[in-house]
Amino acid sequence: MDSFENQLLIAMPSLDDSYFNKTVTYICEHNAEGAMGLIINLPIDITLNELLIQIDEAKEDNPALAQQVLTGGPVSQDRGFVLHSTQPGWNSSLALSHDVMITTSKDILMALGTEDAPEKYMVTLGYAGWGPGQLEEEIKANSWLLTPADDTIIFDTPIEQRWKKATEKLGIDIAHLSSEVGHA
């Protein structure tokens, strides 16, 4: 089985699912038991600053934390995930690649906006999950494209441009993508 870990999963225009329409999902885990990923381009109506104040009322307003929180997917939307650039010292963070780590730990959340924070980060609520073989079948059905993850797309590209930039990474002009599906 080929693993799709550390890949960007790009929704095809033909994907008939209002939740995943034009999404880009970073695949964190993929094995015989299924797959787990975080959507990286679906903002929700709360800033990181507002979320942190909800978690800890003693937290002060910090204009440096004005970035939008994202919905990572439809599963466990009350659970937060932090994707961040690699930085030593976070024992609860798991390295997903040389450039990206993930954590659900509150300690890194409270460090965001301080000098201890990782250089780059995003916060999501929830995740996208697939059962055994489900993601492979959806890819065979032309619902998704895959491309190696790119930390520039993940952390530096504006949210609304991530789907377009991910397709461009494949050499595809999204204006030429059809919503019709078929097999050659």
C-alpha cells in the first residue's frame, strides 16, 4: 500500500460534496486502518485570538493572532489541532515531515503570539477521516488529486488561494479542470 502521508489532497471540481468543495487537505496519517487529514483552506468565523480567549479568559487580546481558525474537517469539531513549522522543545508535537509538526496540546496554543511560538502555524478545529480503503476508492473515482505537501502552500499562501496554488503545483490550470468525470 502506498501511503499518502505528507501529501496535499486536492478536491476535484466534480467532487459533489458541499463540505469538501475546493478544499485542500494535508494528509497527516494514512495506513491500512484509514486516513486522517486537516483541511487547510476552510476558515471559520473566529480568529485565533478569539479562540484563545475562549479557552483561557486570562489571556490578553493579542493583535498578532488575528489569523482565522480553520475547520480541519467534519469529525470532532470540538477538538483543536495545531500544524506548525518544525521547532525543537515541543515534546507533545509529532513530526509529520522535515517541515511540519502536529499537536493537540494546549501548551503550544498558549505559546502562540509569544517569542516561544513556532515561526509558522495554523489552528484547525476538527479533522477529515477516511476508513480502510475509502480514500483510495475516492481517488480512483476521480474525486481527489494528490501532490507532495508544500509548507509554502500550507503556511504562507493566503487561505483563499491555497486550492489554486495546490493545483498549479501539479501543472494544472484550474480553468481547464472539468467537473465531468470519466476514465481513459
